[in-house]
Amino acid sequence: MGAFDDDTAARVAADVRSGTRSATDVAQEHLDRIAAGDEEIHAYNTVLADEALARAVEIDERVAAGEDP
């Protein structure tokens, strides 16, 4: 069973809000999955990895501050 098998958007959001997972880890997991398969699949024209990770850091900071991102 892979990391994505049980993930739904609602479950990932709940995990990030609760601190079980970080948004940065979630973003990196998805970017790694894109990198692993896109050479063969060519599903993406543009991957904004830096922007995705920067936004994930912002979300993690808000969670750490007790806010609901």
C-alpha cells in the first residue's frame, strides 16, 4: 500500500490541521511522485515546486500559530 492509497483531500487537510502531517511533507510527497513518474507519463507541462513548497511552509506556520489555514 502506497502513501497515497488512503489519502483523500479531507483526510490530508484534517491531518495537517491536527499536526499529524505537515503541509510541507505532503507537498514534497506529491512533488516526489510527480518527479518519479512524469518522465514516462508527461502529465505536467509546468510544475511549480518552489511555489508549492513556499505555500506549504506558510500553511505550516499558520497551523503552528494555532490558526486554521
